[in-house]
Amino acid sequence: MKQFLVSTAIFTLVLLGIGGATAKNGIARSAAPPQTEMGDDAIPSYHAHPPHEPLPATLDPKLFDDALTQNIYAMAAKEKAVLYQQPCYCHCDRSVGHKSLLDCYVDRHATSCATCKQEAAYAYEQTKKGKSPAQIRAGIIRGDWKKVDMTRYDSATGAK
């Protein structure tokens, strides 16, 4: 009887998601240290693994008037699978239900968000240096994206 109760308790905890490696929204969080549920230090939503299905299209850069937004949306289109695996520290997962940094470029959210733009530029630069999505994610979590010089993307020539 005691073994049955213990097994039932463990099964219930697993069903409730307590003690698992999955966030409240069901998205795996990788091996990051535990964070407070919704505190400012919580790691935003992301996908820990490459996509298994085709990814949605990002918005066409030609929709935007300014060079910075055009260049960032163009970069996002090239690195969709990488952005899919990245968190976004503007916490749009809470405010608009985004599941990863890629979602910021599937809609117009990134047009007015400096955080989204810097993180995408960081991911693009690190991808060009041969970093894996997991390595890029670790850098984003550390805040390395805050050091990106966005002026290099704010011209008609943009980054290549």
C-alpha cells in the first residue's frame, strides 16, 4: 500500500509539472539554474531543440521604412532556426505570448523593441562566428547581447 501511495504521489507531481524540466508553458528550459516563476530574473520562453516542423515566415523587410529595422528583419529571416531556440529578454512571452525570439519577427513586435533587435543581431553575429544555438542562448542569458553595436546595422549597406 505504501509503495502504491508513493507511486501515485510521484505520478501526480509529474502530471502537475512539479520538479520537471519544463516551464509552466510547457517549453523546455535546458539546464539553466532554477529561476523564480515570473520574476524579472526568469529566463523567458525558448525552444531548447531545433524545430521539427517548418518555421513561419518572418515579415518582409521591405515593409519597413528605416534601415535598421529592414536589416534586422532580413537577418532574422536568414537565421530563423537559431532565433527559434533563443529567449527574448523584453519578456514578450509574458506580454504577448511569444514562445521564442523568432516570434518577434513573425509579427511587428521587433519594430519597436530595442531588446529584440539587439538579441537578433547578437544571434546573427555569433552564428557567423560558428557558435551553436545553445552557445548563443548562453550568451543571451548572460546578457552579452547588450554589448552589440547597433550603429553598424543602421545604414543601407547593413551587416553582411
